[in-house]
Amino acid sequence: MTSHRTTRTPATTPRTPGRARGFEHPEGLRALLIRLHAQGQRAWRHDPEVAELMRHAADRYTALARRHGLDPWEAAAAAFDAMRTGAVRRADDPWAVVTRAVQVTCIAEERANGLLCSVHQARRPKFSAHHDAERFSDRENPLTDYHPSFRAPDPFADDAEAEADEAAGRVRPAVEDCVALFRFLGWPEEAARAGIEYIVTRLAESPSRASAFESLRRDYQARALLDLPAASWLTMLRVVLGNPDPNLAHTSAARGVLHRLVNDEPLRALLTDEAVLSEVVLSAPEGGGCHGCE
């Protein structure tokens, strides 16, 4: 007689969905942050899961931190600050919001180290638009060869200096008119002023408007610090410096509003240029209002 042996499969313990995902996943992170928020601030100091979360954040943002010359735990500290906000708990993807906050903080930290200023100042466009601090010895050519502070006046160059002074005197009013144009057409004044002054600074360091346009178009760090959408930043470059399209080389669009204002074209004439009006109005970032349309 043949006997049959029945094999029984051992029962498995059902897995809890939250534990299966953990805080490494968006919903797991949300659940942990909500629990910590409900338990109060002391929970962040005593909850054992917080230490694991911070170690994970340091590992997660190691590459981002090193890209900006920072320690991974500095990125983890930025993540910690972001995780304690309600915006992260309510976000569709909490990790995405934390990552963006860490990225912005790392950029500001890097700029603060270069500018020798506080991180708070480095986040503001009027400070971040400047170049990093440099030693005299860092430059290939000695500073005394080209800086105006080390030059003696040439008695035979009065006419040339007068022309240079006249040209410099036209730039500042042109910049102010350019800012006013963007503000009238819906741009926030701070965003318009910071962006235009940054463009003018880079233009002064470039051999031509075309090279300045191409350099600024690829300057993703400047756009992040100015907090402008890509479409708004590209439109500002095109309007201020001129459209680089070769088919428009002999039109006013190729010269740009800054060139037109420096060459004594009045602001009221630009306000009647439908091409300029439509580009600036349609590209205005949030936070403005079309003052010129009232």
C-alpha cells in the first residue's frame, strides 16, 4: 500500500503597506511626517525613525551636495528644514518637493561661499548677480593693467573720455526704461530689475551681444537664482538683447530694446511696438500685473 504525504505551505505574515514602502517612497514619507507633526517637535529629537530618515537623506543627496562643493550632511540639514514644513506633507510627491528645496539651498550655499556673504543674501538676486570674490593674483593679467582705479588720466584723451562718459550716461537711463517697460507689461518689478541688471552686467563682460545671449541662454544657475521660468528667461534675453535669428538681422527685433533705448529711441515708441508688447506680456511670470494695460 502506498502512503501519500501531504505537504503544507507555512502561512506568511501579511505585510503592512506602509512598512512595505517605508519613508523611501513618497506616501511612506508623508505618513511619517504627518505622525511626527502630530506628536510635536520633541518627536523629531526622540523618534528612532528620524535618525534613519536623516541617514537616508544624506545618502540620497550625496551627489547633489558634492556637485556644489558641500558635505552630504549639509544637504541632509536642508532636507530636514524642508520636511518640517506643511508644504511637503501636502505635496503630491513629498520627496520631489524636498529635492527641489535641497537643490535651491545647495545653489545658495555655493554662491554664498563664492561671494563671501550669508546664505540669506545669496538667495537674493541683487547679491547673487555679482561674480565670486577674487584675489588679485587669480587673474591672468594684473589688475593694474586694466582697472580704472589704477589709471592716470590722459591729458590728450579729453574728447574720447567725453564720448565714453556720454555713452555711460545713456546706459543707466536705458536700463531704467527697460525695467519700466517690463513692469508696465506685467512683470514683477524685482524680477524685472534683477534679470535686466544681470544681463547688462554679463553683456559688459562679453565681446558681443550674440555671445552674451548664448552664454546667458545656457546659464541655468542664474535662472534658478533669479527664480524665473525657462520661457520667461528666454523671452527676456530675446527682448533685451535682440533676436539671434539670422532672418531678422536687419530688423528692430534683432537689435533688442536695450540697444534701441541707448540709441535714444523713446520708451513710448517701444510701447507701440506690438511684437515687443506681445512677447513681454505673454511671458510675464507670476506675481506681476499689467500696469500699462489699465
